[in-house]
Amino acid sequence: MTALNAAVAAEDYRKAAELKKRLDALSGTTLRGDFAAYGLPSWLHGRLKDLGMRFPTPIQARTLREAFGSATQATDVLIRSPTGSGKTLAYTTASLAAISNDLEDRERLTTLSVANAGLLTPAAAMEALSPALRTSARTSVTRIASLAAPRGPPLFLVLTPSRALAVQIATAIFTLVGGNARSTYFPGDKKSLFSYTGPKGVRVCCLASDADADRAVYAARTRRVANQYENQDTDSDEIRFDDLHDCDILVADSDTLINSLHAATAHAPLFNASRLRVLAIDEADAYAKQAAEIIKLIQCPQSTRRILVGATLNTPALSELLEKDRSAALVEPPPREESTSTIGLNVVSDEASLSENKVIAERLAKVPLTAGLSHRFLAVENYRRLGVLVKLMRSDLQAWNESSQQLPRPRCIIFCVDETTAALTAKRLRAALWGDHAIAALLPNLGKAPVEAAQALTVGADTDDDFAAVASRAGATVLVTSANAARGLDFPQVTHVFILGVSTSIEYAHMAGRTGRVGQKNKGVVTTLANENDIVQLKQLFANDFPNFSLLQMNEPSRYISDDQSNTQQLEDLILLYDEDGSAADTTPLRPRPIEDDGDSQSSF
């Protein structure tokens, strides 16, 4: 789909026609055309085109046509598609289309308010009519208070399982409503605000840090005082930044939002949900019970359309989140043998009743795996795992150098069993791979700046392939994390995923799905490093849950540099990767085997 968008942008229509035929054959359906064919407002279609997204992916087309089309009767929508297939853009564009009229009404009120303000400066007018993304990272103590009237409470709420994902989605929505995450522009840039024709002044708020939560709770309590004593003077500094009362779209991770809701209390509610038109729950199966509690706490109106999104939506999650007498449309990418996959559900709230529908139960039981990935494994003893990982990463980097750098530079995500292991693994890899890879660690539960860590890999992809250039901008080419921490996150141009150990099929699908995503140039490679017993489990997992995918055994790379350099490098790695007792970061303390002479002067590292 990315290649098709690029071909059209270059006006290579012959290539575009060929690519469209190939996409039609792969998806089992005929693409109706670009986003304009699906009833989007002209401003939103134009914005997508300016951003280089003219043609929808199959799941985006199905979401717009079958779940949000004029003939749709379903109250709620379930979007289930493999990782990296474009689900986020599917529900964000559909939701923005649903609230487009409300945003235009708010723009008119904002414009009128600005016009009536006395002594209005150009800077103040620009602040009022420009889109805003409000997070702790973007909110300054010197921020100018808007002279426009507050726009009101949220129209669209997005829930996520992690803070990093909340920031990522908020930034994506901000871009769709005319914003630009970059602080600089170049003449003629179609992504700039000056090319945007949609509703002006859209406010996107993000609750994804303790600072965000503290500010929102303080504003809620101050709002209550101001409402009770409205005839008395109140310091404007205390009420001018009530972001959730001047908010069109709210994006929040579930932990931050639920803690803020409890802290605000019923006497001073965090925000008014009465105007909420759409509620999207991304990665819904990861925190279904918590999301259900949030729905109750905010007193979500029955008229609010709920969108449940995830690659692995399952029966327990739907039982928590779907209510009686609310119909739901299940949207999945089209299998080749079927003409449609949208199914109307008259769902009841208990799991047993939901499971009675055998068609739905069978669909939800399948774990979708991203197509086009290469899956491989290497059986290796636990104590040698880090050493072999380093050899593989250096081998991949050497292959890239030998290819005259025509392929994307190796960019990796490494998954460990938990965050403590990930922290130690990152520390040791940073020492061993210094000069080859810049290492970042995503450790949200350990409080290690998860948003900054997640953004480091994006920064690394935006810089030159030179290590010094990446490191100088605090970027990264490798991210070390745990299975759940990176769920749902979209990292650009990830070429390799390394999984240390085995996991469940759901965890494997989400970890593997960090590569080979929509918009990436490369075919992703997923490598599992595990001991012999774990490899048996991995093979069984593929046989049971991913029977249509191949799992290839690979050999440990022998040499990627000269003999003398190889021996020296391996001795250095032994020192940097292992403790004095021989234990590695991702294993129990086991002493490595003694180095033996195999006749080739090669250690058994």
C-alpha cells in the first residue's frame, strides 16, 4: 500500500495500476479507490493525501465502508486485524469523520470569540486558531492563555494500555487535524498548517504522565471552586489552563486516567463526558477490566459509539466491554475465500452466551500473525544467549555493509522476559555494541522515561545511518524491552525482532508485529533464541496457532571479521556481557563452559 501511494505521488500510473492489481489479489477484494471513495469529509481526505496516505489498507477500507457507512446499524465496532495493518489510522479517521460537524461548530464559536476579543495580537489569534497538542512535554509554564472561550469537554476519547502508546496516538491525531510534530517547515510543505483546510483550533489533550494527571486533577478541583463562587474574583492563572474543559480529543493510558478519575472524585469530576461521541479502546484485550471500570467512572453516555481495537481481541475482553442490547460489527481483513467478514452481533454480557456463536468463537480463537515476516530460531544454551545475540546483530550489520547499504540499516527490538532483565541486557549490550548500535531501553514499570525511550528509535530512523549521527541526537537503533511494554507501538523501519525465550501465541504475535508494518520498506525478520526445551514449545506453538507460517532453523554465524579480530572481539564480549561468575543478564547464574580448542582457534562463545 505504501508503494502504491508513492507511485501515485510520482505520477507513475502504469506502476500504480500494476501494484493495485497485486494488492487486489493479495487481499481478496477490489479496492474501490482512494480515501475519497469512503465518504470522508473533503478536508480529512485532503489531509491524508497531503500526508502521503491516499489509498487505504484493506482493514481501513473495511472499517470505513462496513462499520461506519451510512447503512451500518451497529452501535459498536470491533476492529480485529494483524499487527501493523493500519488499525490506528482506521479508527482515528473514522472517528474524526464522525465528529467533523462538531469540530466545525466549535471552530465557528472559537472564531467568533477571537473576533470579539479586544486588543487581539497576531500571536494570540494564531494560538487560538492553530491546533494544539497538550502533554507534559509540550506544556510550558510560559504558555499563552487563549483569549478564545473554552471549546468544551472531549468529543472523542482514546484509551491505551501504555503511556508511550498514548503519546504516539495523540501525536498522530494532532497531525491529522493540521498539526506538525516538527518545529520547522520548508516552503511548500504540504504537511504544514497552511495547507490544512479542516476545522481550525482543534485541541488534542494527552494524559500520559504524572505531570499531566496532576495538572488535570488540580484544574478539576479549581473548576469546582470557580463554579461555586462564580461571582467572586479568581486568579486567572489558576483556571486558564483547564485543558480537559478546552479539549476536543482526549488520549490517555488507562493507569493514568483511572488514577486521575479517583483523585478528582465525584465532587470535582475530571471532565464532563456528556458530549462524548466516540470512545476507542486500543489493544482492548490487554486491560479489558480496567477499561470497563473507566466507562463506569466517566458515566459514558449510551449514545457514545464504542470501538474495540486489537490484533488479538478475544471472548473474555468482549464479555467485559460489550453490554446487553448493543449490537456490534466485527471488522477483519478479508480472507481470500470470503467476500465479507463483517458480522452483526447481538451481544450479551456474559462470556458463555458470547461463545455460543460458533462462527464468532472460532474467529476470536485464532491469533492473527502479520504476513510477510521471516520467522527463525536458534537453539542456544541460556548462558550463551547474549553472546550469540551479539554475534547475530554484528553479522546482520556486516551483511548490510556488504550490500553497499542498499537495504535499510538493521534496526532491532529485543524482547526479554521482564523489565529487570531488559535493563541489565541493555546495559551489557550498550557496552559490547558501542560504535555499532545505539541502545535504548523501554522500561515503563521501572519509571525509566518510557515515552523518551520509545521516541529514541523513531529519532534513530530519522537520522543518517552513521552511529555517531544517531547517538548525537539521543536516538537509538536498538530498543530493549519486555513483551507487554511495547504492545501497540509503531516504530519506523524496524528490520529485526529478537525474542529471548518463548512466550504465548498472543505475546509472540504482538512482539513479531513490531516489524513488517505498513509503511516499512523491509521484510521483517523475527528470531527466537531459546534452549532446546523451549524450542520444542515454540515448534508446537507454530504447529497449533500458526500452521500457515514457516519456522526456520538457523545456524550460529561463525565469522563476520578476520580470524584474529574475531578471537579478540569474542574475548572482549566475554568480559562485557558476563559477570565474574559467568552469568548473563537473561539467565539464571550458570557458569559458561570452558573455552576449548576446536582446531580452528574459535572459542565456543
